[in-house]
Amino acid sequence: MDDKVIVKDSNGNQLNDGDSVTLIKSLKVKGGNTTLKQGTLVKKIRLTDDPEEIDCRIEGMSIVLKTAFVKKR
């Protein structure tokens, strides 16, 4: 299967498994009292089947982020 999904950040840069990204906007976490601050560094992202979402761990929580709110480091 060569139907590899191409995932891009807010600036159009291609993202890969294991990349580090930075949040470009402060985001409230659904179902929690946490707000992720703009500029937060997220390491070792994992791609999902959806080209508009990435999976990651922040502060011990497993979170799915929209690629529109991140930029590649």
C-alpha cells in the first residue's frame, strides 16, 4: 500500500512520525481544566489516519491536535 497520507503543519511543511512541533495558539483541552499555552514544544508526534490530526503526549496526557494549530520545529 503506497497510499501514504501526507500531513502538513500550518505553514505547509510536511510532518513525519517523531517530529517536534510548537503550538501556534493557546488551546483548551476538552474534558479537562487544562489550557495548552502558545509556544509549547511537543516532541515525538505520531501521525494518524487523518491528515488534519496528530497524536502526541503533553504533560502525561495523550492528546490529538489539529495540524492547523502547530508548526514544525
